[in-house]
Amino acid sequence: MKDHSSAAAEGEAMTSQYISFLVGDRFYGVDIMRVREIKQWTPTTGLPNQPPYTRGVLNLRGTIVPVHDLRARFGGPVTEATDTHVIVIVRIGEQIVGVLVDAVSDILTVASGDILPVPSSMSDVDSKSLSGLVNTETGMVALLDLEGLFRTDISTAA
């Protein structure tokens, strides 16, 4: 009995929190420690020669932030952004990036043992952009690996 309670206490100590959000009918999550803020959609300033999923940049209190459309990044159509859409401002290494999503859903507290591995049958792009999967009451949440998801942007900018 003591072993069980100590294992439970150890499991509780190894939890992480994720902000979950909706893109179409799919839920994604990002480590809450990466999130700087969540803001309502505002039009961006387009720049030439950007990938199709880069909506442009916005000025966030003096910092120029590139905004990426997550739906388009995953191969879907470009989002027709409205006032109901939000931009999740995240830190990737030393860079601040905005990610356009349909809506923020919830804050998830997840034990490390509850994070399922990404199936090896997934495409190389999918496996590099996801760090794991979590079952929730509302369905499966794919946890994003921000470095993997935007690695090509960072390497092509260098």
C-alpha cells in the first residue's frame, strides 16, 4: 500500500500543463511554459517570399512577431481569420512566434505517464511536429513539438 501511494505521489510530482486549442475539429496542445500570451486575431503585415502558412508579422509591444497559420502548416487551406480566431504567442528557443488557431479550449494537467508516443507509422513530418498524444474527456489531444514543427523556418532563415 505504501508503494502505491508513493508511486501516486511521484506521478503527481511529474505533471506538466498544456494549453489546448482547436484547429478545425482537432485538438492540439502546447506546453504552458512556452505560451507568452493569447490574443484575439488582428490582421498581420504580409512579407514577400514567405511560406504559404506564414500570415505575416505583427508588432507586439515593439517586438516583431511572425504569425503562422497552424491549419495551413498542417497542409490544410489558409484560415479565413475572423474576430473569433486567436493567436497563441509562444517562445521557440530565443524566438517569439504567433500561431493562429480557431479557439483556445482548456488547460490540461497531464502526468508524464499519460503521454502516449506518436505512432511510428505516422509520416516523418507528423512525427517531428508532435511530442506525444493525450486522451482527454473531449478526445485525443496532439501535443506539439514547436521546434520540430517550425524547424524548416529556422533553418531556411539562417
